[in-house]
Amino acid sequence: MSVTSKGGMTNNRNKSRRGRNPSIDIEKIENAVREIGGTQKDLSMKEVADFLGVNVTTLSRHIGGIDGLRRIRAGLSHNDLDELPSPEGRTWKSWLVVLSDYYRKALIDHPDLLDFVQAALDPDFENLEKEASILVKYGFEPRAALLAHSFLITTITGYVHQELQTLTEASSGYTPYYTRLFQNLDANPEKLPTLRSVNLSQKDMDRDLNFKAIITYAIAGIASQPGAPEESDQVF
């Protein structure tokens, strides 16, 4: 039974109960981020806090600020990824090519993942374990398999970061780096004689062809390292 003062006011205990913020937890925060949708750039602490019916300070206490919120958003993107490509019927080199395409597509489709990469792509190390075991079955030493994976992911991440930056620059009206290179080669060829001798063309601007060339270099580097299998034509 509630106690009421002479002035008709309830006691402080009941008043404080009515004034409490709704309780929240990580599951509710994840659901809010999922429902709001959008990308990392669109994500705001205030919007999520308003959705949950709490203030920003309360939300921050649970996740540590906007970086924590962005990490949650990246983690949700991870759930949308396809299964890793199978190595069946492929050599280790051809499988790494397919695997590289998989990770490139994942990062382009879900740029939220770029800021956290492995922490978001593979939070429980399940993919790392699976990929390392596949490489070991191909003949890699375990340590070499881990180093090969790390090098490949670093290469892909760097390429996609530059790729997305170029697309953003183009869409915002800013001339991308390599487009400016072409312009400089046309306007002042004598200032860049070595680059001019390459005879660059618009084909060299093809994103897919450039990615394939980069991955070819990366795989050649992996093949030359200690612990890599001597035979590269073994099919899984």
C-alpha cells in the first residue's frame, strides 16, 4: 500500500521508480541498430538512444560511445555474409584467388566492416581456423598458413579501402588520384617520363583487372615464403 503525504504526493521511493529509464542491454541495442538500418556514417548515438527510450549517457555506459556502436553495426553486417568459398577442385593458388574475391565483395557490400576487418569479419576465429586448416591440407606449415592469411587480408583491405575512396571522390565531384595522373600525363608528359613510358590506358583503370593483378603479386609472394608447399598444382 502506498504512503501519501498530506499534500497528496507519493513518497520519494515510488516517485523514483516512476522516473527510472527503461532497462537496456546489448541485445536490445543490437536490435535497435538493426531496426534503424543505414551505414556507419549514418549511425548516431542520439538516434539509437531515442529508439530505446533512454538518454545518450545511459547508452554510452553500455557500449562505450560511438565506436562501440559502430562495432555492433559491423558485427551485424558479418551475419549477412555468405559462406566461405569451398576449396574443392581447386589448387591452393586458385582457391586464394576465389577467397580474395569473396573478401573483397564482403568489404565492398558492407563497408562498415572495413574499420574493424578481422574483428568484425571473423569475431570467433572460425574462418581463420577453417582457412588455416585448408592451407595446411594443401601442404602449408601451420605458421606459414597464418602468415599467408594475414598478408592476404591486409592486401585486400588496403585495396578495397583505396577502391571505395576513389568511388567516393568520383561521386562527390573530386577527381580521383589516378584520373589526375592521366590528366598530368597528357598535359605534361616530359615531367613524368617513366610513367609515360608505361603507356597507360583506360584499361589500367579497370578495378577488377587491377585487383586481379594485386592478388597475383600477393600469391606469388606467399608462394616464395618458407613453409609454403613446393607443389602448387595439387587439387584439394
